[in-house]
Amino acid sequence: RSKHEEIELVSLEEFYSEAPTEISRPDITLTEPHQQTLARLDWELEQRKRLAERYKECQSIKEKILKEIEVKKEYLSSLQPRLNSIMQ
């Protein structure tokens, strides 16, 4: 058994409709199951790389937003004493 058999790949219909032709190579992969499996694994790798990059981007955006929230919390917490002093 091979490790690739444990990976749940996209269906063939989805593969041929979404994968670019330079990866799917339908002229070769439709007749050769081994080449088809290799192409599907290449497509899976491309998708995972793209998703990993998107994840990193989202994480950095999340960190930036969390820092902004922290700054705003500090400002709001310092606002109450200033309001009290103004009221007095």
C-alpha cells in the first residue's frame, strides 16, 4: 500500500473541471491511471500550498486586528478616569 491511498482526493469530475490543463493533462491522464493519480496528487499539493498561504495571510490579519482591539481597550479603560476627573 502507498501513503497516497490514505489521502482523500477530490472527485475526478471536480479535478477535471477545476484543475488547470497543465496539471490535469486530460490527453494523457484519461488513458493512464498512474499519470491520473500523479496529476491529482499534484493538484492536491497545489491546493494545499494555496490554502497554507491563505491561512498565513488570515493569521497575520487576525494578529493585526487583535492588536488594534487591545489598543482600543486600553484607550477605553483610560477614558473612565478622565471622565471622572472632568465630572469633578
